[in-house]
Amino acid sequence: MRLIRLKEVMEITGLGRSSIYKFISEGAFPQSISLGERAVAWELSEVEEWISIKIEERTNNNKGEPKKNLTSFVTEADVISFINNKFKGSNVSEAIAWLIGLFNS
């Protein structure tokens, strides 16, 4: 058994402090263990089990389909085709403004 502190729980789950405590109050996350007056920790295996359940829920929501590859190689032709379709009937300055907006975000 290994106990982990809040910082590590946040790193492992990707959740912020307030989200963790919100989920605990809703009964949707493992309870912390009091280590003293101002110190708490979580059992690592319970946090890992919570993560496993989330992964299982995702799989069940996708009707058993494996996780799809969310990234793929984009060719120059793909980009040109996308821009041509997006700005069909528009002038070049609108397309350039849109592209600049992507980089300024």
C-alpha cells in the first residue's frame, strides 16, 4: 500500500484540486485519508482503480470500440483542399485573416 499526496493525485489524474474535492463530495472519487491535523493522502491503488473505471466507462460509451487514433498525418494537399472548401467564394484576405487567427490563439 502506498499513500500519495494531493500534488501527485493531480498529476496522475490530470484533475485540479477543486475538481478532486468536488468529485469526493459527490461520492465519485476515492476519499482522502487523514494523516494529521492538516495533512491528507490517498491510497494509490484506489486512485488507479478510479482511473481504470473511467477508461472502462469510455470503452462502454464507445460500445466496445477501441479508442480511435485522434492524430493522423496531414499532407499539404489536405490543407489546400480544406482551405479551398472553407473559403469557397471568399477572398484571399479572409483566408489569410483566418490563418493568422490560428497562430494568435
